[in-house]
Amino acid sequence: MNHRDPGAATEAPPGLPAPPAGALRDLVLGATPRWTRGDVAERAGVGLERAERIWRALGFPAVEDAERVFTDADVEALRAVAGLIEAGLVTSESETMVVRAVGYHLSRLAEWQIDVFLGWLGRAPGPGTARGDDGPLERAAELLPELEALQAYVWRRHLAAYAERIRTAPGRAGEEDSAPAPPAGAAPLPGEAGLRHSAVGFTDMVGYTRLTRGLEGAELGRMIDSFESLTGDVIAEGRGRVVKTIGDEVFFVCESASRAADIALELTARAQEAPELPRVRTGLAYGEVLARYGDLYGTAVNAAARLTAVARPGTVLVDTAFSGELAGRPEYELKGLRPVSVRGFPRLRPVLLRPAREGRRRAVR
């Protein structure tokens, strides 16, 4: 494994003094590193091999035995992981997957935040910004507590929102839509939410690769921002959840087929009204999906992805299981198409989904 100096200084924008080597790191960590990896493992009461496995799973580079790059916070974090296992919340088998999922998502957030911070340092101070005579470290010190508090707030809000979705999921009291329950006796695997019947969908921008060849970096960034804003807003309004974005594509999930259908049709309509965006296409499928550390897996997920790839611009294709969930609903039109052969599905039969001609497109609320 390649070694990288964890204390290497971050390059400052042109015209601004670079912080002393390790100073920005110490500010973010809240202390000057003083422990070796052996010290951390010993103080946390965790075996060295296990501690190294957790460190790697979090996505951090290897360190030499004698390097003092760890703080008391690293000791407490290692103890916390061990405590989760003792409490039974995490199993020893799923420990590495749990910390890998946390590290993966937070590393992306951290990379974006550092980019934003360096861009902020490079801009001339104005109203509401730090004083012009402050150095980079002073400016970072002003923002770090506010950023940390914001992250904690958003995290707790998402916990509350997801808990509410579980409480009102199909099959529970108060839910207007109904869905078949997962098979009896299907116990979730360690660290997983188990199998659920859900509607999943992929929406992508048509001709994205061709478009990017003629766009400057700033123009491409604005188009991606517009796409992510549009899809994020519509999916949230429709009571769905964004699983992840993958370049020009968004992957989302809903508890019911009708909500996913409304979201897909609304995305299609709004994208057509947005001059800065190309047309979009969507593939939807319904069935059992495995929820695993924030991501979803299963035949329905694969079917939705394949349907998106064969959909024409401005259309929504669904699989037969999804169309069966919408059978008898007057607000939708469903038209079966000829089967197609795609990877993993020798005879995948698409069904074209459209809003009913005589009715209005159901508003997403």
C-alpha cells in the first residue's frame, strides 16, 4: 500500500500564504497528533490488526509504525466502534462494511468542502465574509464549528425522516398505498435493513456524453447542478428518496409504484421545460430490493437500469411487475412493447408509461 504523508500541507490559492505544514490538519482534528497506530490500538483496547483493518476501511492511507499521526479522538473513535459491537448494533462480521460505508460517504463530503474552502480563500473578502487581514487558519477556524453543527443537524433530520418513512411504510397503519409484504422468515443480514418490496428508478440525461464534449468546465458544472436540483426537488416532493447520483444519472426509490410513476412523469415534464437541460428518460421497476448500507441491490434495480438504457428521449419505461401495480389506475396509460434482449434479461418486456390523455398530470406533492 502506498504511503502518503497525512500532514502534508494543502496548497493555498494563488496570492494567499499557505498555512504551515500540518497546521490546517491540526485545526481540523482539534489537536496535534501524538500517538502511533500501536498506541491507539493499545489505549482503545483493540487488537492492532483489527485497528488497521478499520483504518483502511475508512479510506485512510497507510502509516508507518513510528509515525505519530493520531490523536485522542482516534482512540475514542476506535472505542466507539468496539462499543457498537458490544451493544449488538453492529456485528463483528459487518464491522468493516459499516465503517467502509461511513468512510466512503464522508470522504466525498470532505473533498467537496475542502474545494469550497480553498475557493472561498481565493475570493476577495466582502460583506459577511471574514476580515481581509485574517490568514487562512483564522478564516477556517471561524467556519469549522458552524459547518460541523450544520452537518450534525442535517444528519439528525435525515434520521428522523427515514424513521418516519419506515413507520408509514406500506402495510403499516395510515398508509394509503398498499404493497405485498416481504416473505415471512426472511431475516435481514448483519448490518442490513433486509429485503423490501419497493419501486426503483433511474433517470438520465439523453446525449450527455456528446454534450459534454462541447462544454466548458463552468458550463458543464451548471448543467449538472441544474439536473441534480431538478431531480432532487421532484423526488423529495414526491416522497421518494435519492439513493445516489452517478454522473448524468439519478437513482431513486419509493415505497409505492404510483409515487414513483408520478415522480418519473414529473421529471420528464419539467426537464422539457428547462432550456439548460437535455431531455431525460426513465426506467422503473418494482420488486424485492436489498437495502445494504444506504445502497439498494436486486433484480428490480438491474431491470430499471436496463429499461433506462433502451428508453427513448422523453419517455418512461416500466417492467411488467411495475405495470401490474398500476393496473386499474385511471390516471395512467400503459402500453406493452415488444420484448428486448439486454444484459441479464434475455426477454425484458418494457411497458410504456404515460399520463392519461383525458386527465391532467397528477401533481407531485
